[in-house]
Amino acid sequence: MVYNDGMKRYGILKTFSLIAVAIVLALSVTAQTSSAATPMKKGSRIFTQYESYRMVYRVTDSSKDNPEVACIATYGFQQHIEVPAKIKVKGVKYKVTSIGKNAFRGYSPATSITIGKNVTAIGDNAFKNCNNLELLKCPSRVLTSLGEGALEGCDKLNLIITKTDDVQELFKSAAKAADLSLRVQ
């Protein structure tokens, strides 16, 4: 009898131990998912600091699976600007999918700008009057829209480097509209 009682007690303790472990694991998984980084609300502004310039982004999609932002402004004195493919803020990775209207308008320190590979749209007047801009690199294969006046007043711009024929055509059309003679390759 003692043997059976001991086995019963052992079985009950073992069962309670397994239940306790399961509860602890469930609580820790719940805590991890609830503390996971959450994208900022749509329309929120994000400020990032680089070497000697700042960029401002606006959240355009706040879904957890695919948060996105638009680059809407830059400040500072950097000659070589890079609009990244992604930014990471407070543990959330946002794809940079567009450059907003007037984003770089009149930004005279820039001599070259590289556009991230996830950019699908560039807004009206995005680079207007960037009077020292000489080189624009666009490795994006997904760019489908280039706003009106995007290259107006970029009189020193002499070379635009792209990856696809479709993107080249967008820039050739914008250069023609801005009355610029430059190479697009």
C-alpha cells in the first residue's frame, strides 16, 4: 500500500509540476507577444539622425506585417544623401516606399542622392531646385511614379543611374519636362 500511495503522490506532483511549467510558458509567450514592438500610427512622423543631416518620415502603413514610411524632408548640410530601403525605429523595421512631395525641394547642399530600392513613388517637386545636385542613383526596380516637376531647377544634374528600362523612361520624361540635357543610364 505504501508503494501505491507513494506512486500516487508522485504522479500527482508530476502532473502539478507539468501544469505549472505549462502555465509559466504560456505566460511568458503572452508577455513576449504583448511586448513586441508595435508600429507607430499612420500619419506619425519619424525623425532620424545621420552623419550631418536629419531625415523626416511619415508612416504610411502601420500594419504589423509590413509597416511603411515615406521620406518627407531632410535637414542639414550633407552632400551625399541616401534614402535607405528600410529604417528601424524602436524595434520596428519600416520599408521606405516613397519620397514625398517637396521632400528635397531646394536642398542645395546635396550633390548626389541615392534612392532606396523599395521606393515605388516620388512626389511632385521632390528634387526641385536642388541646384547643386549632379548625380541621382535609383537602384529601385519597382519605381512606377515620378511626380510633376520632380527635377525642375536641377541645372547641374548630369547623370541619373537606374536599373531598369521602365525607370529610365520615367526619368528621361521628367528630365525632358524640366528641360535638362543629361544622361540616363
